Amino acid sequence: MNKYKKNRNDLLLITYEGLTGRRGAIFTRQIASYLDKSEGIHVIDPDSIPCIWEKFAHDKWYQNNGDEYTTISFQERADDRPLTQDQIRVVSRMLQSLDERFGRRDKQFSTIMNSYMNSLYDSAIV
């Protein structure tokens, strides 16, 4: 974040949850648009992005032995790996520290950190 404080347009923030969630094709278009500005990078037709994103984000994939499986994100599996109260406090302090350090200058970064903090607190309430 420090590297980009003078030219925020050179930084693209995309979260894993945004990219893999139901609005992921929108974020994928943002990535394509961002990359398209780079010299020597040629992206696909923007109208094809939702179709390709859907294939990679939601289709079933096959292991080498031919058995079908689907990938499940960490967030979808959070209940089988609960955090301890100490872990929640450590992660919470880290997210708050990052938000204080960078969120004051960058609203999008702050929004992301606050979203993670809310998810952390929501997962802690069982």
C-alpha cells in the first residue's frame, strides 16, 4: 500500500471473496480492464469474461483418477476449522492495525478490512 500511495490508479484491490462470489464476473472484468492498460497484455473480449469466469469459478473439475470433485472455499468450510478466541483476537488486532495504517487513505481498503472484521466476529458468534 505504501508503494502506491502516490498513484492509487496503479493498484487494483480485489478480494478472494469478491472474485469467487456471485459478483465475481464483475471483478474479473475489473482485472481484465486493469491488465489491458499494460503494454504487451492483450485480454479477451469483455463479453466473454462472464462465461469464462463461470467455468472456472463454478464448474466441476476432475481429479487425475477421473473422480469428480468441486472446490470449496475456506469461507464455506469455516465451521469445520473454528478459530480459538486467542486466534480471533490476534487476527482482529492485525486487521484493525492494517485498517488504521492504510484505511485512512484508502476507502476501498478500509471497506475490505471492515468486511473481514465483521466476518471474523460473525464466525466467532456460535
